[in-house]
Amino acid sequence: MTSPPYCCPNSMRASVPILQAAAITFLLIPVLWFNNVALNAMGMNRLSLYYTLALVGTSLITLFASNGLSAPDVILIMAIPAAFMGIVGNVIVNKRLQQTNLAHYAGLMPPALAVAIMSAATIALHQGLEDWNPLARLSACATAGAAIYFGWLLAFHRQWFMDCAQLLIKRSAKPA
């Protein structure tokens, strides 16, 4: 990974590759974090514990095996056992819910496609605005990224977007 000029002080530029690697691994969150919650909600507490222990174990083995690599590389490599365990957990949860893995992952496609389109567009915009002030370029990319993400979902996955919005509205309307 490279560290293009961003609008941050020189003293913080060394953290850019680490933040880039962390941002990439955050894409796994919808696949990973749901599994333990789902296993516990379905009364599969023992399996949830074993799943967590396996995830921690594979992560520790990977961490110690990546000794000597740079921090961004370690962060990216640590995503490998997490992704593998996430898929294993998804298979277990989907089997219990009696749904296909294809149906589960198809439900994740609208935001995944929106992220891919948004990323491509903001990378192109960032390169096209190289002569701009870094803060103005960042603002333009962030604004365009948000507009493209929500625009894509509203234009091509409107029902999915509206279903998600309804879930959030109903959730926030419930009294505590």
C-alpha cells in the first residue's frame, strides 16, 4: 500500500497504511460479527463458545506466524482466519435457519456492489483532483462517495434500501 498525500500532518502520515489496511478488513464485519449473536440467540451457546475459541486460536496462530511483517501486512493477514471462520460460522447459522448460503450472501450483495462502485468512483475522482487542496479533495471525495453509495442503492436496490430503512425506523421508534 502506498501513502498518497492526505490532509493530515506529516507526523501522522505513517499511520495511513495502517488505516487503509484496517478499512479493508472492516468489510468483513457483516460476515463475522453476526455469527456469535445468531448462535447465542438460537440457544447454541456451547457451539458459540467453541466458535469463538477457534477464531481466537486461529487469529493468535496467524499473529505469531506473521512476526517480522509490517503492521499493515499483519492487519491484512489477520483478516484471513477471520474470513475463514466467518464463512464457517455463516454455514452453521444458515444450516440452522434452513436457508441456503447463496440466499444469505445474496442479501449482502446490494451494499457490497454499492461499496465497489463508490470505491472505484472516489479513487478516480481523487486522481482527477490531484491539483486540488488536500482538504477540498477529501471533502469532494467523501461527498461524492456518500452520494454514489446511497444513489446506487436507491436506483438499483430500492426495495432492499427501503426494507433496511424501515427496520431502522421501527427500531428507533420502540420505547426503552
